[in-house]
Amino acid sequence: QVQLVESGGGLVQAGGSLRLSCAASGRPFSSYIGWFRQAPGKDSEFVATIYQNGGNTYYADSVKGRFTISRDNAKNTVYLQMNSLKPEDTANYYCAARISLGVSTFIHGYDYWGQGTQVTVSS
């Protein structure tokens, strides 16, 4: 069992920055921890994911060059640094842990989920 708790969301103006945190507890091993987001009335969207050793990272095209995912295994925490935010980044952001080996950018490829943290970007 893995518990995931997100924090760091909030209201920010377009062009601003936020850093989200995902604190993991419970089962010590997961291959990838990813970030997804869901805006009202829309499907969940892959944002970024990072391998256990931090060496492999993958990003959605919509955030590439603006968002950076990183992890501190000593703190069991994964971060999402979001820069140059746009109104279309507004969504509930949640992290997810994948147990199986191999990368996945699909929502069903992950086994555990957090509750999410709201990010609102004003124009």
C-alpha cells in the first residue's frame, strides 16, 4: 500500500510559478511516480513522470520546457516545478505511483493515487 499526499497548489497569475510536492509513505518501492491533472469537464491528462532513481523523466508536450519533475528519495517526495504558468494549466493536480517496471503515461498504468491539489492560473 502506498499513500500519496500532494501540496503546494494555489492561485497564481499567468507567467508565475508554483512548486507542487507529493509525499509518499507506505510501501517503499515504486518504479515511477507521475503527475496528472484534470480540469473541470475534461479527462485526466498526463503531465510528467520520473523513475525511482530520478534518471528518467518524461513530459507531456504541453508542459515541456516549462515544468520540471524531480524527486528526493531521502524525503520520499516528488516535486513538480511549474514555471511560466498559463490559464490553461488550471486543474486539479494529483500524483500517482506505479509499481510495475517500465514507463507509462496512461492513467491506468498507475496503482496508487493522491487526492490532488488545485492549481488556478489567472489571466
